[in-house]
Amino acid sequence: MQLEYFISLLLGGLAKGSIYALIALGYTMVYGIIQLINFAHGEIYMIGAFTALIFSTVITYTMPDTAFLINVGISFTGAIIFAAAYGFTMERIAYRPLRNAPRLSALISAIGMSILLQNYVLLAQTPDFLPFPSLVPNFSFLEPIEYIVSSNQIVIIVTTIIVMILLTLLIKFTRVGKAMRATAQDKTMAQLIGINVDKIIAITFVIGSSTAALGGVLISSNIGQINYYIGFIAGIKAFVAAVLGGIGSIPGAVLGSLILGLTESFGSGYISSDYEDAFAFIFLVIILIFKPEGILGRKDNQKV
Amino acid sequence: MLKLESVNTYYGNIHALKGIDIEINKGEIVTLIGANGAGKSTTLMTISGVVPPKTGTVTFKGENISSKNPDEIVQMGLVQVPEGRHIFPYLTVQENLDMGAFLRKDKPAIKKDLEYVFELFPRLSERRKQTGGTLSGGEQQMLAISRAIMAKPDLLLLDEPSLGLAPIIVMQIFEIIKKINRENNTTIFLVEQNANMALKVAHRGYVMETGRITISDKSENLLANDSVRKAYLGM
């Protein structure tokens, strides 16, 4: 029993960490490229979840005999496309005009964007919690061990692994990926070798928003309810994960997220679930005391 | 090939370029000399479109490029090696060179140019797997020039290629500049504080003082000019 409990906490922690990772990617990629903490990133995650809810509800009521998997496919795709569009638009109207302004201005713009999007969803939808349908099929082969791991958790972990592999390939080997790395390292020089920096920044926002939406839909489907405020705490946690791993570093964000997920899972499982949120921040404080640049962060980020 | 006509550039409220005129013909090496803060680097950044001019026109190959984006200007064959080299520190030497050819699609020609730069700078070939940040200053300058060659420029802008380098490396870099000009018929616009060296390789030169072009003449005349000798050649 002890071992089973341990394994269920482990998998629960990995699933949680995976969701953080999907969100943290957006924070860390945007920070890496324009040194901005995009505080509105959590809102993109929330909007992704709402979009999926709307799509799936509309499909369920207007075309009740649509196959479950088609419904799921459309809901996920819709969420990703909408969130990506929000991310793209946000960069255009809130950050691009401030590209050469002091960093504090862009940060304040990000906070403003976050408040704006939260209240927009609050007004357009409802302040109450809405039930969220399960968009993940129940795998029958998991039934015997359902008390250890759920279908949802498996889907979350596998999806995250696939996304990470695809993203790594994109950044390492494609033209866009190389341009992203070059832009992150030296924006002026990137321009001088012919990279359209604005376009690369927009693509970064689109990718980060897409993965955040994916995370939003997956976790909402697991928890079963959403409201306009879910982006805030998830966003803060993912931000903590990104800082923990070393902001600006993609492997760092993933590592930080998994550590955070596992800490929360084991902390609440073995110590007390009342302090679940506290564990994340205690861990952050400890790491930052001993390694202020984060686990995989670079010390020499400051360029002259 | 390149023509600047009464170009005015501002950094916020600072009037950095005050109506400058420069003309560069195909195949020439032209230098721009002047003291610190005269506006030499700003001139190059204005030409490259990074800091666009407020008034005046920059014409390249007969086309007005004053309001074009930096990437469009690179696409037209105007490439800059900025001051301080700006190597991508976490990309390898090879990747840095690949990035130089970012806008090109002619793979066989890119490969040939890669062989050409390794011939110019065999040191880079030895270090192709090292990251850019681990190179010495001289090697970084070689890499910066090579990366620009990979873009196959018709006009190459060089900003202080001799800055902070040992005299022997400076000699080598200037030899290469002459070589690129001769072998590829690449036009070169060279910004330098090392006026002596610059005027020795250049055909013509401009002298810049606090945002204005004060003298424009052939290199040998500038080398003989008393005020230039006093102000920039330390004689």
C-alpha cells in the first residue's frame, strides 16, 4: 500500500508538473526573447480553457451525435487557435509599441493586460464556476489501477512529453528555431543578418500561448470546473517554476515545473494538503538563496 | 551604389546626424574616420535601417531604403559587421556562420562561401564546434567578418574592425578586407578610429565631427592634410 501511495503521488506530481511546464514554457520563451515577464500569460491559459468549453458545449448541444473524439479534437484545436490569436494580438497592442520603452513600462502593460482579460471573461461569461466536461477518454486498460493513476494524468504526461520533443526539434533544427535563438541572444545582430525580429517575437508569443491553452484544457478537463480566475494562480505557479529552473531557459522551465509539481504532490500527500501552495514558494525561496539565477539559469544574462 | 543625402538622425532628443551626405561607388573601399561620439556608428545603423533617419534619404542600388526594415535591407545585399562584433555567444562557430546565410536559399553556393571563409580564416575551421562566446577577441572579429561574407554582400559595412585587437591581428584583418574587395568585388564602407590604417587601405575617406561630415577627399590627400594629421593621425 505504501508503495502504491508513493507511485500515485509521483504520477500525480508529474501530471501537475507537466501542466506547469506547458504554461511555464510561454513565460520563459517570452522572457528569453524580450526580457519581459508576461503577467497576462496565465490569462491566455484561462482563455484556452474557456474556448474549449464553449466549443465542446456548442457541439454537444447542436450536434449531439458527434463522435466524442471529433468533439475533443475540435475543442482542443479551437482552444489552441483562439489562445494563439489572443497571444498574437496581445503582443501587437500591449508590448510591441513599448519595444524601446523602459522594461518597467512593458511590465505594467502586462499587468494591465492581465486585469483586462480577467474582467473581460468575467463580464462576457460569468463570475461563477462552470462545469467542464471531461475531454479525455477513459482508458479501460487503466481500470484495475485507477486508484493509482487516472486516464487524465496519463494523457497529460504523454501530451507534455510529445510537446516538449516537438518544441526541442523546432528550436534546435528549424530555420525559425535558429532565428529564435539568435534573436534571444542578440537582437541587434539578429536584425543585421536579416531576421525579421518582430515576426520572431510574434511567433514566440503564438507558440507560448498555444502550449498554455493546451495545458489549460487538459487540467480543466481533469478538475472538472473553471472560472475567470483560474489563470492567476496557475500563472503564478508556472512563473515560479520558470524562475526556479532559470528564467529564459527552456529545459530549466520544464525541470522547474516537474520539481514544483512533485514537491506539491509529495508535500500535500505526506505532510499536509493545507500547505500545498506554500511548498512551492518555500522551495522557490530556498533555491533562490543558493542559486539566484535558477537551477539551469545563466549567470551572465546581463549584456553590456 | 550607396548615397546618403542630407540625412538627419535622432536618438530621442539627441540630434546625432546633422544633414550628412555620403556617396559610395561600386568596387570602392571608402572609410569614415572621426573621434568617439562623432556619429560614425550611428551612420552605419541609419544605413542598415536599425535607427532610421528622420529626414533625408538613403539610396541603395537606386532604391530609397530610408524606411525599409533592417531585414529587407540585408536582403538587398547591404550587410553590416557592427562595432563590438556581436557574435551569438551560445551558438557554435558553424551556427554563427549559418546564421549569416539566413536569407539565402542557394545551398551549393552557401557551401562554397563556407569553404571560402575557412580558407580566409583557417582558425575558424579548427574551432567550428566551439561556441562563439569562447573565442578570443581576434577570432570573434574574424567570425563576425566571415558571418557577413556568408550573407554574400554587395556592400559591406564594417564598424571598427580593429577595436581592441593586437596590432598583428589588425594587420591581418585589414589584409583580408583588401582581399575581399579585390576578389569578390565587394564594395566596402569602413568606419575606423585607427585612421592611419583605414586611410592606407581605403580609396577615399570622409572625416566626421559631431554629427557632420567636415572633409571628404582621396585617402592620400587626407593622409597629407595637416588638420587630419594633427587630429587623427597623432602627428
